[in-house]
Amino acid sequence: MSRPKILNLTAQDPFGIFFYFRMENEIFVIQQHRIEQHKQFEEVFKISQCNFTEYRTQLDKITKTMQSLSQRAVDARSALVKDGKDELAKIIIEIQRNEEELLIVSAAHQVSRSQSNDDEEDLRNHKRSLRNKISELLEDYKAEMD
């Protein structure tokens, strides 16, 4: 396990170190919440054919949560840029892009699966590829923190 970096704290900013580590680690918390939202999204889609009103209600909740997580990622990125952690900030941007694409591909895959379309396998593979990219980016992020 790597040792935390030592920061110069001043009397005016006694919690600076907490904020620093919190913002650096925020992306991992955000990603965990995103995983949960993706799982909910897949579960909710199952009810779309039988109870569209409930589906829309649940989809709205997921959308709001994902928007909130996206904003948290933007805030974390901004804090990292402010602290001169440009490489970490760039990785967060790439994670965001992949997450947005994953949402679109996931929705397309759900529709394709429900209609037994020919592209279902391609979409499933693309989702897997995006998840792998996100995992690699998180590993890069972790390595950059050290």
C-alpha cells in the first residue's frame, strides 16, 4: 500500500488534507454509484413493456441520479485542475465520455434484446469493451495518484 502524500497545511486550512484526499478518491465513489445505477437501469427496463408509467418514473430517478453523479465528477475534475492535478482531471474526462457512451449503448442493447435484433451481440460486446476501458482508466487514475 502506498503512503499518502504529505501536504503543507496552514492554520487557515486545517481540513485541506481531508479535502485533497476526498477529491482525489471521489471518482471511485462516483463509479461505484454509477455501477449501481446501470444495474437499476437494466432491471427497470424489464418492466417497460408491462408498466410504462412505472418505468418512466424509475427512469427519471435514475436519470437524475446519473446527472448528479456527472456533476460530482465535474466538481472533482475542477478541484483537481485547481490543485494542478491535470493528468487526473484528464482521466476523469475520459471516464465521463465512456460513461455517457455506455448509457447510450446500454439503452440500445436493451431495446435490441427485447426485439431480438441481429445487433444484440455486437451491442453486448461494445458494452463490455466500454466497461473494460473505464476499468483501465480507473487503474490509470489509481497509478497516477501514487
